[in-house]
Amino acid sequence: MLSTAAGKSQLLMKVQGGLTCWLELARTEFVKRSYVVCSSMRENTALSALQQPRMRRTPEGKEQKLAGKVAVVTGSTDGIGLAIAKRLCEEGASVMISSRHKANVDAALAQLRQQNLEAAGVVCHVGKEYDLHMLLEETVEEFGGIDILVSNAGLNPLDLRLLKTPEDTWNKILDINLKSSYFLCKEVVPHLEERGGGSIVLIGTTAAPCSYPPAGIPEFGSYNISNIALLAMMKTLNPELAPLNIRINCITPGGIRTRSWRDMFSEDRRNAGPVLQEIISSGRFGSREEFSRAVSFLVSDDASSMTGESIVVSSQMDTCM
């Protein structure tokens, strides 16, 4: 009886000892693994912080929302395009501008660099697919990648009704206003994927579905159609690009002080006021700088949940969009 009790006691002591030893080993292993995991997390966090661009500030203390980003802007040596390029540069992006004419590129670059903004420029005819390809290649070579595409180049032959539009004009309008954006999107997607995603903004117009006159502006016939097609292309591309973390949106300007609007009212400036009051309820043109701020917002992380959208910037222009 005694020996049996002693045996049970010894067995219990062995079990307890083994359990204690096992718990100690388990605790030691847990501590080791926890240390490894924590170290790994610290390393990954540090690496992530190094990989992501830091938020820079201007000398005035303003945060730059596009620091470390690279943007391509077409039709960007004057007007709205140059205002967009300037704004993106001010927000910290490195920007590639383009035009068909070298003199225009040089003049625009001089303006930007005079303000200590980081930009480069190339000669590019957006109606030629090869030129579009080289525009993106030059950007990657210059800045190391692409995060943002703004397709701004457009053509609007004034006072040309649809049924009077010759075939060569039709082809030119479609090449510039629609096909150039398609080829740019097609070519830029692999570059955006390499950066983990990005943003595409297509610049359209409120003139296409404008409710003044109710059926649209008849003198903008082929121009209207090309821009309605641009909106349809954006909507169609959105579900293809969203899984790639690429956002695509369209901004439609109207009533912005540009050369096109100036030309429309140049023949009879005395009537410009009443006409403006009728179609633009604010009674004034919007500025290019105001429009550029909408673009910089849409390509920034502030608009990270916005994709497949058409944004109107029209100085309260009478529009059905």
C-alpha cells in the first residue's frame, strides 16, 4: 500500500516536472517567436515608411499632397493644361508636359522652372500613337515611373455643324479628342501597375450634353460627339482598371476663361455680357487656376474613393450633366 502510494507520488512528481519543463520551453519559444515577429514588423514598417514618399511642405508651410508622384499632362504648354501642370508641380509632383511645337514646350518649361518647379517636356503630337508611346517612355526615363495621367489635349473647330463636317475633320477630331486618350490609357496602365496603382483624369467638356440650347450646342456637333464618347470610354474602362488599383475619372470644364471661349465672343464683345449671363448663372468665367485645383484634388489620395465619376467645373453653367 505504502509502496503504491509512494510510486504514485513519484509518478505525479515526474509528470509535474515534465509539465513545468514543457511550459518553460513553450514560454521561451513564444518569447523568441514574439521577438522575431515584432522585429519583422518593425523592419516592414520601416521599409514601408522608406518606400512611401514623405509629405513635403512648401516654404509657406503648406502640405504637398503629391510629393514623390510623377504626372504626365498632355496639351500642357498653355491654357488649362499649363495651369494643371503648374498646380500638380506645386503639390509636389514631377510633371512631364508636352506640345506639338518645341518652342511652346521650351516657353512653358521656362515658366515652371522659373518658379523652381520640377518639370520636363517633350514634343508630342497626340494624334500619333508612336508619339504617345514615346511620351510615356521619356517620362519613365526622366523620372523613374508614372503615377498620374491627365489627358487634356483637345480640338474644337468652332461654328461647324454636324452635317457640314467633312470626313477629314471628323477623323482629326476623333483622333485628338477620343483615340489619343484611349491609346494613352492603354499604354500607361502597365506603368501605373508597376507603381501599385495610380490615377487617370480625362478632360472632357460640358458642351456635349449642355442644355443650352436644349439639344446641345449645334455648332459643336462633332466635338460634342467625341466628348460624349470620351465619357462612355471612361465608364467602360473603370471596372477594368479598378481591380488594378487604378482610378479613372473625367472632369468636364465649361465657362472657363480659355482661348476657345474668348474666340466665341470676340466678334461681338458688346453682347458677351448678356450671353454669359444667360448660359452662366454666376455671370463670370471660371479661372484656369480654379479648374486646376479640381484636377489636383481628383488625382490625390483625398479622392481615393472616387472612380468612374464625371465631375463638372462650370462656373454654374446651365448644364444637364
